[in-house]
Amino acid sequence: MPILSPSHVTGTPAADPALALEHFERLLAFETDCSDVHAAIEAGQRDFVVLDVRSPEAYATGHVPGAINLPHARIVERNLEPFPSEALFVVYCSGTHCNGADRAAVRLSRVGRKVKKMLGGMAGWRYEGYAME
């Protein structure tokens, strides 16, 4: 029987479980998803601020209920003054094809604000069938 080369999956060995645990726990400190945001909103657990960082025009076509529109380029300390300094911001943009949420997360982090990115953005929200405003 011929020896087959390893697949693309096994060609790079998997990380040690302790390293994998550290990695995936760290990811959860930076990211959340549409399902978790939706569940929290539905349960009335608004212990975070949802920022839609797309353009006002995109925001007007539909957004996460209760989301505040603040395009990523406008994230400066002055525009964050209405929010408590300990607030956690959950940012999203159009979807995985867009880096607006990453840009927003960078800007929020630079001014010392807590932030998580909502994976999937509006494309993920729509895909899950969640209501929009």
C-alpha cells in the first residue's frame, strides 16, 4: 500500500491542548457573535453598547436593534463622551468582507475603551434571520 502524504489538515500538527485552550479563550476576549448579541438583547441584558460602524446610508437600510451609528473614522474621544469609561463596545460592519469593525476596534482600543467585534456583521445578522431596525 502506498504511503500517502499528510492532508492539508494534518500537514501542520494541531496545537497542544493547553495552547489551544489559551488561544481560543483569548479569542473570546476579542470577539462575540450575532447569536450571543441577539440573545443578550432579547433577554434585556444590555450591559454593552452596540456600535454600527458603517456609513449612515448603510445604517439607514437596517441595523441591529438599538445600535448606535458611529462610522469607524469618527471614533474619537469627543464622540465617546456620552458613554461611561467602563462601557464595553460591540462593533460591527457589513460582514466578513469588510474590515470596518477591525478599524473601529483599533480606534476604540487606542483611546482606552473596551471592545469586542461581532463576527459576521450585518451579513451574519441577516443570515440568522434576526429582526433589524
